[in-house]
Amino acid sequence: MRIELVTIGDELLLGYTIDTNGAFIARTLAADGVQVVRRTSCGDGADEIADAVRGALERTGAVITTGGLGPTADDLTKPSIAALFGRAMRKDDAILEALRERWKARGWPGGLPKANEQQAWIPEGATVLENRHGSAPGIWLENERGQWVAMLPGVPREMRGMLTDHLVPRLRVQGAAAVVRSATLRTTGISESMLADQLGALGKGFDGLSLAFLPGWEGVDLRLTARGRGAEDTDRALRDGVSRLREVAAIHAYGEGDADLAGVVIDLARTRGARIAVAESCTGGLLGARLTAGAGSSDVFLGGVLAYHNDVKTVELGVRAHTLETVGAVSEETAQEMARGVASKLGADIGIAITGIAGPGGGTAEKPVGTVCWAVSHGDAVVSRRAQLIGDRTEIRQRATQAALDLVRRTLAT
Ligand code: AMP
Ligand code: MG
């Protein structure tokens, strides 16, 4: 089944709001065999909306819109599409009553604002899609030829709820013949091209599965997509495909779906009965924040030291003044001493340390911006790395954190 999306709002055209609704709807419906074949964004004007929806209807006869259902003067989606279908607008008393109740329940003084009353107006012959997540109801409008437009609110949380409540069940039936499913294998510590070499022929897709390489600061995600008949077969093909990729990606693969490397490290450490402490210079707490993002990390994560000033490195972590004088604060030696120092200070089995130059200033010829060193101590052993990381300040800090976590993962995995 093929449909089009029209996302409505001046803020989308001005670039202040990114069209996450379009992405979410396309992704969600693909799983049920409903293919979004075109996405259009248009402004809030009645003519712009009518033009965009008319074109989409002519091509597919099946259109979802988001936005423009609010209570203000710029919310023109309903009357504009009603006119396109040659329908008048009528006031729906049930909706009006529900709006009044909702308003009363929220305890605002003065009753339902006049402006909200326009949300009770719907096109003649339309089906109301109840909104359990906000005030603006959605609308399903269909003509004699079976062409339809489903109008959803723009607020992403409400849109997502209504997609699940109403459209997924309606469209699943029609799209059931063909399903599209995706799965992601997450890798890190290997470049996109090296990974492509390692995958060889599999990199072009295999067994009817298509493969996409998605690089980012976390690493390279491998996304496999299966198109098939019937959910069960398609899911099985996808699972087999992910297993094959995992075998070849070997140690570079750390998880599937939206797995986070920090969560993987916490789980690994917990299994090994090891407790973690961190010493951070250029990442200023990012490492600690990521390790504590998941609930229940306190049985593994003990704490850390943010060691920016050299005095903190020497006094709190026991980094030797001689090390700082001879090889400098950004060096593998310093990182190693920080890792050992914080582990012994806090009584941890594993110490993780990061030191580097995140920029934009502070670089030198020998240590340009992006030079980062990290180290992991585990019992008596300590390993460290030095790399030239790319990106702006934010990205360098993110990449440094990810690289340090990956060194822990690899250390614990062996
Ligand atoms: P509306 O239903 O047009 O009143 O939209 C309400 C809010 O939803 C706006 O302030 C936007 O920030 C947000 N929004 C509208 N359309 C989109 C979209 N396509 N993607 C993400 N957010 C959106
Ligand atoms: Mg709007």
C-alpha cells in the first residue's frame, strides 16, 4: 500500500522545527507494509494546504497530514481539506462537550476559551479520531471513490499516540500483504570502510535483505531491511541476517537496536563483579553521565573525579608532577596514571580516564585540537590509546567518551 504525507506548519518551512513527524510515521507504517512514497511540507495557508493535499490525493488516494488542528487562527487544515472534498463544516456537540470536560478537569478558571471551540468543528461526513493525548481530535475524511485523508495533530507526542490508536490498526489490514521490517546491529571502534572490507560481499546486502551503513559519533550502525510477505517469515529472515552480520563484525559489534554502549559496559562489569570509577578531563562528566543514564547503575558505578586543573590531577589522582612536566597533561602516560589513581582512590576494580583537547582553542603543532588520550585500568593492568578525533568541541567530547567506553568493553570481553 502506498501513501503520501503532508506535514503542515510555517515553522517547518522556516527551519525552526524539524519534521520528525514525517520520519516517525514513515518508519512506523513501513513495519506494516504501508509505504510512504512522498513527503511534502507546506505552510499554514489554506491554499498551500489544499494544493499539497490535492496533489498527494491524485497520486495515491491515501494521505496523512499532521499539524494545523490547533485552536488558533493559523490552524486551517480542517476547513481547507473539507473544501477540497466539497464538504461544509459542522459543529460537533459531542466534541464540544468533551473539550469543556477536559478543560474543567484541568482546573483552569473561566471555562473553555472561545478559541478552543473551533476544534469542535469538523467536515460533514467525517469520522472523528478521538485524541486521548491532547485536545485536538483527529479527522478521517473519505470520498465515494475511497480516497481518504487522515488529519493528525502536529504535537509529536499526540501525533504518535493517535497514529498507534487509530491509523496503525486501520492501515495494517490494508497493507498486510507486504511487510517491511528493519533491524540494526551497532558497531564501534572500526571505520565505515574497514567494516565494509571486513563484511566483503555481505556489505551489498544478502538473502534478499538490503544493508545500509550509518556512520555517526557512536560508531557505524548496520541497518538490515527485509521486505517480505507475512510478518513471521520476514522477522525470521531479519534475525538470521543480523546473526550473520554479528559473526562477521565480531568484536566490533556491541549491541542491537538502540543499545547504548554505556549500558553494555555496565552490564558487562556487573557480570564480572567489577566496579567502575572515572577520571575525566576534557569530557567534564559526560562519561559519568552516560554510565549513570540507566537505572540501577549504582551497584557498578562508584563515582569519579573531574580533574581539569593539574593540581587536581596530582593531589586527587596521584598523577606524578614529573609526568605532567615531561609528556604533558594530554598524554597516554597521564591518562594511565589518572585511571590507576581514581581506581585506587575510590576502591574500584576498573578505572577509566580521559584527557584531551576538545578545542576550539588550546591546540599545538604536536597536539592539535582533537588529540585525546584515554586509559582503562583493570586490576594491575592498564591499557591506553591516543587518537586524533574529528568534529567540533561537542563531537570530540562525545567521540572521546565513546572510545573510552569501547576500550572498557574490549578489555572486559577478552
Ligand atoms: P499544530 O498542531 O500545528 O498546532 O502543531 C503544534 C506543534 O507541533 C508545533 O509547535 C510544532 O513544534 C510541532 N510540530 C508540528 N508539525 C511538526 C512536525 N512535522 N514534526 C515535528 N514537530 C511538529
Ligand atoms: Mg501549526
